[in-house]
Amino acid sequence: MKSKNLHFILLGTAMSVAFGVQAQRGLPPKDVTKSISVTKYAQVLEFKPEMVNLLKAPSGWQVTLAASGLGKPRMLYTSPAGNVYVTRRDGGDVLLLEDKNKDAKFENLITVVSEFKGVHGITMKDNWMYLCNSNEVRRYPVKPDGTLNIYGKETLIKDLPDGGQHPNRTMDFGPDGMLYISVGSLCNDCKESDKETAVILQVDPKNWSRKLYASGLRNTIGFDWHPQTKELWGIDNGGDAKGSEWPPEEVNQIKQGADYGFPYAYGKREVDKSREDPAGNTKEEVVKNTEPSVLELTAHMAPIGFTFFRGATNIPQDWAGDGLVAWHGSWNAEKPVGFKVQRIHFENGKAVKAEDFLSGFLQGDSRFGRPAGITVTKDGIVYISDDASGNIYAVKKIN
């Protein structure tokens, strides 16, 4: 497949006449704006097992192939009992990955759920496995061997917003016992008509009622709670078609009731001047009341999974409060970016910088993999799914 490189000039200009539809959506931007949208896909290299040797991890860490031939594995999860699971949205199933001899290679794969179209998010609590697709949340009793009682299935929610451009829901239980669900925007940068899109929802497991926890988050697939501070953090996908270098991918401390600016601003309240003003207000005024990001990273890297190390053994002591993010990789940048896993370093409970943890999927303008999900086991093995080559990699400390 040859790479494509298409350029589109987008112009926003002031207009003197407001049509009815514009009155509903707000006034056109006052400033003349210009941005270049780039469509460039990295050339695909067919995966071969020896390509694992191209992957680079920090000194003292080893990368091996834990499983292959999995199609499009997405989100990974390690249960309290130590079992590792992976969701496959395209296959509509969930696999239990068994490593009985503890060599970081999965010798047995067991389908524990099938026929759940688009299944993506996964978590556990009180011996139940929770799964979700774009609209529905289900749970299943977990058997002692790690498989599920499919006849004990309960459907808890079935009316989440339709997927649109961002159908990949994720969820997890917080330290407060509440269930949190990330719902991405339906489109690139329009003002959503459904208030439950571009948000994180908080669900009360006593009655499965839900409310908005945070808004203005374009698509925060990866989120987790800091192991020391218990604060919620997430990595948000910036908008497309606004140039190769803007807007940034955001590391956010996600606070209850906060608005993170989408679709009017990105990063530290950087206004998107190409957007129309909201009805009865201006972008600049709206943005004043939004929450800025804590750390901005390279645009268009496309974050998917994010997790903290959370007390795993065999992890460097100064990494204890750090997290890992899977960058799925760009299609909207002049030079391909992402296609790797990075460690987000925290100091005094705040994200301060990112460093490569697993790279090498990108070779020049070609790539052989796209990291998606991440899980860290109690003994410090980091498993990373690759939904392009159908692999799961194991990264572990060897000295």
C-alpha cells in the first residue's frame, strides 16, 4: 500500500447574513482562518516474527511475543486473580489468555464471551466482569477458573449514545465504587446535540443511574486513577484536519464538573478560531471557564489505552506513580507520528513529561503495528495489544 498525501485548504471567513441554521449553531468565526489538512497513511509492512527484534524498550527490559494471530485485539485487562483478558470489537468476543508456566507467553486462548458486537471496554468488580460496546453495558459472573457464566448475563445499560466517529467506549470502577464510562464525540469538532457525548459519565451501581462527571473531552479512551493521589487522569484525542502540529494530544487531570473545552478549545485554553461562535456567546468567553490540560503532547498520535503501574513488583521505584499510554498512530500528519507506547512521568502527583517505553513499530514512513491496549500484571509484566498485526507483546524487567 502506497502512502497517500492529500492537502485541503480550509477557509473560514466572516459572513454578513445569518441563515436560520446558522442562528441555531451560532455565528461564523470573525477571523479569517487557514489550516491545512493532511491525509497521510504510513505504508503497511506485513508482520514477521523477527520484527519483534526491531522493537526498543528501556535498558534492562525485554520484549517478546506473547501471542499472535489474534485478528484485531483491543483492550487488555488483568483481573484481581491475575487472569489476562482481551476484547476484540471486530470479532465481537472476549478471550481469556492463559500463561500457566509463567513464561510471559500465552499458550492457551479461551473464548469467554461471543456474539457481543463491537465489545470494547472491560473491567471487573466483586467477581463480575463488565463489558461494553457503543450502546450497551453488560456483566457476567466470573467462575473460579476465570471463565464466565454466560447464562448469568445481565444487561445494565442499553441506551448509551450511538457511536458516530468515536464508538469505542471504555469503563472502569473508581476508588469511590462508581462506574465511569468514556463516551467520545460523534463527529470531529461539531457541537454535540447529545449532552452525553464528548464526556465521562459516572454510573451509580446501586441503581445504574448515570450523570455527567466531566465534559468537553473529545475522545478520552484511556483513563485511570493515580495510585497515590486517587485522582482521575485521562489522555484525550485532539481534533483532526487542523494542520500537522495542532491541536495537541492532552494529558488531563479529570475533575468532577469540569469542562475541558471541546469543541471550542484544546490544550491550555487554546481557542479554535476556525469554529463558529456558540449561540449568544463567543468562543473566547466560553473558554475562560474551561479546564486547561496539564501536559500537551505531539498532535495526531491518537491515544488509546492508558494505565498506571499501580504497585506492580519488578518496576523501578521512581516509576511507581507513572503511567503508560498506547499511541495508535497518525493518519493526519505530514510525517507519521505515534505508533509506540510512552511512559507518562508524574512528579508530586502531576504529569510532567513523556518518554518512549516501546518503540520501533514505525520504520521511516512505514509501520508494522499499532499499539492499542495495555495492562500491567502484579508481577510487573506489561502486555501491549497490537490491533494491526494481531499480536500481544510482553515487556518485562530482566535485571
